[in-house]
Amino acid sequence: MSPILKLLAQRIALGLLLLFLVSILIFAGTIILPGDVAQSILGQSATPEALANLRAELGLNDPPLQRYLSWLGGLVQGDLGTALTSGQDIASSLGNRLKNTLFLAFWAAIISVPLAIFLGLLAVRYRDRWPDKLISAVTLASISIPEFLIGYVLMYIVAVKLRWAPSVAMINDSMSLGQKLNSIALPVAVLTLVVLAHMMRMTRAAILNVMQSAYIETAELKGMSMFVIIWRHAFPNSIAPIVNVVMLNLAYLVVGVVVVEVVFTYPGMGQYLVDHVSKRDIPVVQACGMIFAAVYIGLNMIADVVSILANPRLRHPK
Amino acid sequence: MNDELKYLSQRAAIGRLSRRSFLGRASALGLTAATANTMLAGAVRAAGPQTGGTIRVGIEGASTTDSLDPATTTNSAGTMVSRLWGEPLMILAADGSLEPRVAESVEASADAKTWTFKVRSGMTFSNGKTVTADDVLATIERHSGEDTKSGALGLLRGIASMRAEGDNFILELDQANADLPYLLTDYHLMIQPNGGKDDPTAAIGTGPYILKSMDMGVRVVAEKNPNYWNAGELGHADTVEIIVINDDTARVAALQSGQVDMISRVPPRTAGLIGRVPGVTVHSTAGPGHYVFIMHCNTAPFDNNDLRLALKYGINRQEMVDKILFGYGSVGNDSPINASYPLFSEAEQRAYDPDKAAHHFKKSGHDGPILLRTSDNSFPGAPDASALFQQSAKAAGIPLEIKREPNDGYWSEVWNKQPFCTSYWSGRPVQDQMLSTAYLSSADWNDTRFFNEQFDQLLVTARAELDLAKRTQMYADLSTIIRDEGGLICPMFNDFVGATSDRVDGWIDGHKGFGMMDMQAPLKMWATA
């Protein structure tokens, strides 16, 4: 087997092991959550009879280990169970939400990642001159303002005053791609502003680090233009840290966008998870937890693999 | 009225003239904007409902955990969705009287124990099946059975037996209850084929709309039911879209930017500002909902009526209405009943009186601070209201200590468990139901631990009394007992505040029941654009 394939297999096996450990943590965590599911579902209008009826129906009286094993068994076969509160199949309703979340994350990434890297390169090219300072100031300001505030400000200016894009980012299957993109314009803008600074700063720092090297000086002496040097020589050698920070931000776009989803009423995973946590709908919380963990582990694995492939020394270990 | 104006307003009403240009021309003729608006509204109403178009509602309070099963509906969005596809036997009209729906007529025996509902003939469910008395029977059975999860279970406790005979559905009660038809207007009790026993979440009923797309807690789209029996009266728009927007700011922005035509729950804090936006009207409707401080009458120190009176005199009701509700509400009188209920009679208003409060506090012999528990979700602004109470009581020499509890678990750990806390009631359609739900000694939710034999007897007698004058007097007496002896401090009744844009019309002011015209706004209003 080629060393690269072996490496990939190793990484994937490690990821699966991690996921398994996470599943234990998630299950144990949700078991010790305070409060009672039946009480949370029925709320203020719970009568003792209704509570007892619901508790028996939900199987809350079985021992935890038995519940863990049957849950894990279902999970392996792709069966996430049914939601306690609405009685719907989790896999299908979650699938829809996940699709929406990935749709939003995809477009936010498509815009923010190239933009961040380009701005990073630009900042290096004009290092310590006004474009560098302007880029740093703007991106740092946008990361420092809470995202819900950026959301409200954009909503007021773009949706209410200018009416360019809707304030409610509701998407559904009957919409065309163009309509969907118009609908998510504002949340994508907010997310881009939030993740831009981190990736841009890391790109700038990583490339500047490489720029101190002797071979850059050589390239300069050859008479290459500054931008070509950065693009051809400096950038490939700083891919590893950049990919790492890009993956971290991609993971954030999937698992960390609850606030943006709420502000723009976007039907994604975040709102779905929060609703179910407050109702103690444990199977859904567990399923969401597993998916978020899988996204994190998967993206980090990709980051590892890419940085190994990008580095000949790691690619051909002695 | 000037003929030209009349002509213009009619043109505007039928859509030949835009609202904006009508207002412009009217002001050129010397009318103020307010008068012109009123005139236009009058002309629109006179022109009658317009059919067609889409009504989009932005609503708060729903969650992705909601089910379409009407038995488990707990929030306003769920109620509004149920009203689209389903109907109960009877429903609350705008003036608080009863309108027949699935039942064509209702008759009571002289002792108010046997009730006969005649099922409307020729009515069909949206799946084409004919509605029979058996369907009604099955529905009530499902909501009142031993193992039910229905939120209406408490209402249906007094049923001794029920049966279907031909077109008639007959209910026999343990005890007389003159309000029974009102209880059956409850939003859980949508009549479903075979009572929904086969598929409770199918959303098949006799309502004016049929659900086309449902994503609970996100968006529900419904289209006109072509075979609706009451077409012309209800369900004017072709399509109704209910969009869940839980965030207050986002909901208001959606109305302003024209993405929805009406929204529920406008935050009172900003309602005044929103009313100034062109094309948006804020509607405030008095309702039975109230924000309360509740004391357990059987737990020290609240087992002393003087202490309870001291606290009741030590609260400044008007200040609460002004500062917590921003004027969108009315003062309470330490009884859960206000003018929004049928058979209400005015009683002397209790006012803030530090001297009387100090007098009763001294008489109670209690010493030391009194612990009041509160949380953000017990009612909007509850911690602020508690702080106001603390200040007004302090002026009477009563030391209140406030403990802020977490939202999580407030309803299971604090409310109905701790002796003194903040809470809210959304009210009930009739007095008997409100009083039986929370003030009868045997009530499930006797959250003031109020045990008063005289009260219990009077309530049961009133229930069977068919003479309205006598009944009204009995209810006045019941309210007085709670006010003078109960554990309820009710400083304010909160209004329902909603808003509509000028793309819809037909709002009815002061509609009884819940907010948004008893959640019937999408059925009774129409799209103008």
C-alpha cells in the first residue's frame, strides 16, 4: 500500500474511534441534564396523569446502559430514532435542516475563503502601507462587533430601507437557486464578515513568516514581481497553517451559526438543536451532537491530510 | 361628505387608486391624514372582503418540536395552524358570543346536564369523507380518555357519558354546567375523522384551508379548501402562509420590509415606534391574560390574610401598567376576571395605599423579609416588575427580598411549588373555566393553594344557574372572595398587541379570545393588494 493511502486509512480509523468516544460523552451528558422530558414537553399545562402517561410512552423508565446500546445500534445503521416531542423521524427532519445549514455554509465559504486569502495576499503585498492597515482595521472591526448586531444593522439598511434582500431568510424546495441565493444574501454577508478576519490574519501571518526565508530573497533577485513571488513561492509553503484555520472556520459555519439563524429565521440545524434542548428532546440533541462532532472531526481530518500532502517532508517520511 | 372625496375613497377601496395617492388627494382637499385613513378604512369595509391573494403571517412562540396533533398544541402558532384546517363544534365570535361550526345547533336540558349537539348536515372533511356524529364522539373520546395527552383533558373531566344518535352528539354531565358549549370551543378540540385516532397529525378537518406544506416551527402553507361549507364568510385569501419568526426585532423588520402582512406579539416597548411606520397599524386588544404574583394561602407567612392584604395594598398597579406594559394593558383588581369575560360586573378598584398596607402588615405580626421568586420567563419584564413591587412595598415598611430563578425548570421547580413567585395566566373564555382551573379547592393548578368551602359551593351553584342575572351576581361575589381573601396579587391585565400592514384589511377591533383576533385573523381578514 502506498504510504499516502495508509496514512489516509489511519486518519479515518482514528476519526471513527474519536466519534465513538464522543458518542459516549454525548450520551452521558444528555443523561445527566437536569429536568424531566415529560415535564418540559407539557410545560405549565402538565397534569400528574398526563405526565405519567407521557413518561411511560417515552420509555424514560429503562436503565441508561440499555438505552445507550440500543441508541448506538440504531446509529450505526443510520437510524437516529424518533423525536420525543413531535414523534417525527429524526433522520428525515434533521436531513433537511442539515441540508439547509450546509447550503448556507457552502455559499458563505465560497465567498469568504477566497476573499480572505486574497485580502491576506494583498495585505502582505502592501505590508504596513495603507491597504494593509485598511484591510486589518475593517476585518478586525467586523469580527469584534457581535454578529447579531451586524445582522440587525444590515437588516435595517439592506432589507427595510433599500429593500434589496429579504430580512427573513426562509428557503424551501419550491424556490429556484436564484431565489434561494437572494433569500440568504444577508446571512451570508454576516457570516462572511464574521469569519473573514481570522482567516485573513492567519494568511497574512503565515506568508510573512515564509517571506523571511532566503529563497524569497533569491526569487526577488531573479527579478520576479512581488505578487508572483507571494503566489508562486510563499503561498504553497504556508498552506498548512492556512488550511487549518480555514477548516476551523468552515466548522464554525456549520456548527456555530445559531445566532445568525435565529436573527434571520433561517431553518438550519442551530435553531432545531436549541428548540430541542429546551424541550429536553434527548434523541434529537444526541443526533445533532453526533453530527456536529462528525463535522468537526471530518474537517480537521481534511486539514491534517491536506497539510501533509502539501509538505513534501511529511509526504515522504524517512 | 364631499362627493369628490367619497368617489376617491371608493376608487381607492376597489383598488383603482393607490392608498398613497388617495391620501395625497384627500389632504389636498383639506383632510388630515388620520381622517382620510379612517375614511378609507370605512370604504374598504363597506366594499367588503376581497377574495384571492396571499396572506402571510409572522408569528412568534412556535418551536420545531411542535406537533400537528391538535391535542398537544400549546402555543399561538399551533392554534393558528389548527384554525386553518380544523374547526371545533362551536367557536368564539368577535363579541364573545358563540358561533356554530361543526355543530349546527345546540340544546340543553333544563337542568343543564344533558347537551345535544346537532352535527351540520352535508359537511365534509378535506379528505372528502362526510362528517358524522361518530366522528365528533371519537374526537371528544380521544381528548377525554384515561391515557390521553390532550391539553383539553381538564376541561372534559365532568363528562359522565356520551353517545352519537343519528345526527346528534349527546353529552351527559356529572354536574350541571351552563358553560359547556364555551368549553367545547377550546383550540385542542378540532373535529377530526374518527377523532384523529388513526392519524392525529394528519391535519384533516373541516376548516377553510388545506395544509400544503408543513415544517413545524418554521413555515406552514395552506391553500383554500374548495369544498368549504362556509366560504364567503371565512377564508378570503387563496393562500395563507404562516412563518415562524421568534426574534422580536426580526419579526418587526419582516413586517416593515413587506415579507409578512401581519405579526403577532409586538413588543410593548417598541409598539409606539412601530405604529409610526407608514403603512403599518398596531392593534391593541384587551384580553383575559394577566401577570400575577401568587402566594400560597396555606404556607406561612402567607397563611395570614392580613399579610396578604398588606402585600395587595403595597403594590402600585398603575405604575406596573405604565412601566412594564408601556400602557398596553389595564390595571387588575386582585381577581383573575376582567371586563373581557362575559357576565362581568365592576367592583371597587383596589389602589396603592402604603398606610393601609403598613396597617395590615403590623396587624399580621410578621417580622423580617419576605422572599419573592421571579424569572425572565414567568412573564415579560417579571424581574423589573418585582423590583417595582419591592420599592412600593418598602414605602409601606414591608421588606421584600427578590430571588432570581433560572428560566430552565421555572415551571416545574418554582411555580406551583414555592409559596411566593411571579407567574402569568393567559385566561380562559368564560369565568367558570378560569375559576375552576385555578381557584377551586380541587383544581389541578390551584397555584395559590386557595381552599375556601363557601367559594367552592358558590362556583358549583353558579355553573348550574341558567338565569343570567343571578349568575352575574354570583360571579361578582366569587371575584370579591378571591380579591379579599385569595392569594392572588393581580396588578395588570396585558393587552394582545399585534400589527398589520396595509396589504391586508378586515381587522376587527376588540375581538374576544386570544390575540390576533382569537388566532382567526388569517381567516377573517383579506388581502387588498
